[in-house]
Amino acid sequence: MSLTIISSIKSHGGEQRIYSHASRATRTEMVFSAFIPNHPVGQKLPVVWYLSGLTCTHANVTEKGEYRAACAELGLIFIAPDTSPRGEGVPDDLEGAYDFGLGAGFYVDATQQPYAKNYQMCTYLEAELPDLIADHLPVDMGRQAMMGHSMGGHGALTIALRNSGRFASISAFAPIVSPLACPWGQKALAGYLGDSQGAWLAYDACALIEAGQRLPDLLVDQGTADPFLETQLKTHLLVEACRAAGQEATIRMQDGYDHSYYFISTFMAEHLAWHHSRLSGVG
Amino acid sequence: MSLTIISSIKSHGGEQRIYSHASRATRTEMVFSAFIPNHPVGQKLPVVWYLSGLTCTHANVTEKGEYRAACAELGLIFIAPDTSPRGEGVPDDLEGAYDFGLGAGFYVDATQQPYAKNYQMCTYLEAELPDLIADHLPVDMGRQAMMGHSMGGHGALTIALRNSGRFASISAFAPIVSPLACPWGQKALAGYLGDSQGAWLAYDACALIEAGQRLPDLLVDQGTADPFLETQLKTHLLVEACRAAGQEATIRMQDGYDHSYYFISTFMAEHLAWHHSRLSGVG
């Protein structure tokens, strides 16, 4: 498999790149961004995955996330994938809603038509893209961390819970903690996986923790002024699931912050330093 | 005069606000952004003005400039105005080009019709907006700094040169240093001011320096991979003008950087720290 460099722009001493490639999993052309800090030739760097929220592409965090200064200082490669397959022929929400279809892949492998053909974001992120990155970028795949925002926080939590041992640390901004328990999740999982909730459990962080899966360590920041907190995000369900299961977690309510990149960028450098300390084995 | 708050979002401990107001200078509704760090009640803070480049609104630097962490740490208010009047009835470039009319006010007071009625960005930025900010925001107008990018670098330099003593420090990213000597500037100044170049001299940083105007201190960063360096920006003209006039200046060529916010954000925190040291009287 090959990667095409769409752009490579110098920033904070490193290179902010946009790549595209033909994906076997989604049967579409996929785009992602990668920040590669300046580093000695031949050295491999730890990698932080960042999964984005509803409506986003790779571009939102790449432009607004304010991660490059910290990644350059700490020597972290930062990968930002897209949130769904895109392109001609990829089916969208029937009414064009923002919370299903394009920009809303929910990090699942769809089993329902017409979505199953392209919406294979779980396989894309768990298998295809890691292989591609390992082949083409100077990454140390033995040192990976994962983070995400909102729907991407859900993605980060569930991918890490299903792939025990792969990630040194997991963090999230305003994650959807239980798709089974919120309208966004119920719509998405029903649409992609069908009405039988048994198939949903593998994509629900709280259910996975209750079923015995564990994370190495977890940091969550959630704004108290987030308009989706009560109806969709329901952070308290994650607090309760972690407490009941004995899962170590730092879940912080941040006074007055909303759901935007103004919130995310405030805590981005702190999250990256937290990941770095765990990726370095000194956490 | 009154200000309307369009939005106020918590970020880096402070408030990122968007304001609008009816402008007497431009006879339009004008929008600007202001980041106000968390600060003790009643305290007034130094203010940094940031003037943007062609095609930009207040939003570009507000979203991509990565200035909030430094402003929060240093206690600086950051003001980002728009680059032109906008709205129904405001005349644009006759062919809709990006380098004249909307998004391209060039920080001048137009004398030519049909632009003279609205394109009064010099008066707007030198008189109207400072008065408005002094009345409504917790700014110490005795401690002001100015910076800008590209066309906004031109604006920062020329406004500071014409208003001796107002600003403690001036910096720019990839500024247009001599509109008289580049196609962007020649088109804009002819369109707004007419063909007589005598009227252009007040809006040309190199000409103002040659005429004896001075800056308190100057920091410029210019990327060597900037596609506009040779044809439009011509940094060497500023170097030569400063040298000939004995104007103190630090003008740095930054290897491999382009004209984008990936470049600007790399050096933003350093510029703000430089301004802060001068605003604090310890530079």
C-alpha cells in the first residue's frame, strides 16, 4: 500500500503533513494528517492517535488543536484520521443529518446496508491505518497512545478497551461514554449495526468496562458548560463504571468550558505531557 | 458607542470573545475578536493588536494563531480586527479578486470612489476602535503593542510609524514592507488612493522610515519558503531601509517556513513574550 503526500508544511520545527491513500477497509480514498517533529535520522518516535468528533475531518484538530508546540517539544508524532469514509457513492444519512453517515462513522464496522460496504472505520483504525503508518512513518509502534474528542473520545476509549496492551495511555475531551445511553449513539448504532443491542456492546465504553475490559490509565476532561453534557455525553456513567470496576481514571469536570476547540486546545498540552510521561515509562 | 457580544467562550482560563459594533468610520457593522485573560477585578491589562492578511477576517488568527496560552500566561489582551468593511452595499473588487476590496482594505483611508465611503480602515484602527476598546474592555491604553501578518504586517508597521509613541513594540510575520514596490500594494493604493504616488507614501513602511519616522523596536520573522517573498514581500527592502536610517530592528529569515498560520503559530508565543518584556518596561 502506498501513501500520497498532499501537503507538507514546516511548523514548530517539524512537518505538518496531510496524506491520502486508497483504503481496503472503506473502499474509498482516505485522508489523514500527521505531525512529525524534527528528530534525528533513523530515530523512531512514539505516536499519539487523535480521533475527532461529529462533523469533523482531520482538518479541525490540525488547524485548531494547538498540539504542535507540545508534540515538537516532547517528540510525539500526532496522527489525526478522518471520521468517516467520503466520496462519490458513499451513502450519507438519508436526511443529511450531521450525526450519521458522512462525518459520523462512530468508529464501528457497519453490518447494515447500504452502509456496510464503506463504513468500516473500526477495521480501518484498528488494523489498516496502523499498518500503513508503521510502514511509512518513523513511528515506534511499541509506544502508542490514543486520545479523542466527543464521538472520537468514544472511539479512543472503545478501541483501547478492545485492544488491551496496545496503548500506553488513553485520554479524552468530552467523550460520548455510552452510545447505548444517548440519542447520538442509539441512532448511529441502530443505523450501522441494526436494532439488536447485543451487537452494540463492543462499541460502548461503559459496557466494555463492565464486561471486564481495562485501560492502562485514563484521563478525561469534560467542560461543565458543554451543551451536550446532560443529553449525550453523560460523564457520570463513566465515573460510575470505572468506580464499580476498579478502573483507574482521572475524570475532571472543567468549570465553564464548552464543547469546542477553545476547550480542547486549553488542555491539549497537558494531555500530551501526560501521555508522554506514560509513553516514556516514567508515568 | 456600544459593543455587542456575539460570543464569549472560555479558553485557557480567560474569555475568547467576538464583538460587533456599528462603525462611524466605515459606515458598516464591524466585527473583531478579543481574548481577555483571567485577571483580578479592576485590573487593566496591556493590549496587543494583531492585524491580519489578505482574505482574512478576525477568525483566521482567532482559530489558528495559537496565541491564547501565551496571552493567558503573560496577561495580554489580544485584539484581532477585520481586514475590511463588509456587508450589503460595500463595493468589492470589480472582478472579485482576493487582493482588493473585501478582505483587502490595506489599512488605508480610501479617497477614490466608490471605495471612499466605506474603506476607512486607517481611521477605524487608529481612532475609532482604540476609543471603543478603551471604553469597554479592561485595557491599559498606556501599554499597547502591535503586530500583523502580510498585509497586516504592513498595517502594523505603518500605523506604528505614523503614531509615534503609541506602541511599546512592533512585530510582524511576513509583512509587505513596501506597497509602492509590489503588485499587491500598487493595485491597492492606486485603487483606494488614486494614481498619484505622493498620497501613497504615508502607507509605505520603507518610505516612512526613509522620511524619518521611527519605531520603538521591531521584530520581523519571514519564512524562506514563503511563495510571496520575492514578488510581494521583499524583506530586503526593510532591512536596507532600517540599516540606512539607523532604525533598530531584528529581522529574521526562518528557514523552510511558508506564509501560513503553520508558520505564524510557530513563532507567535515568542513574539508575545518579546512584546510582553517591552510592555513591562523590562525589555
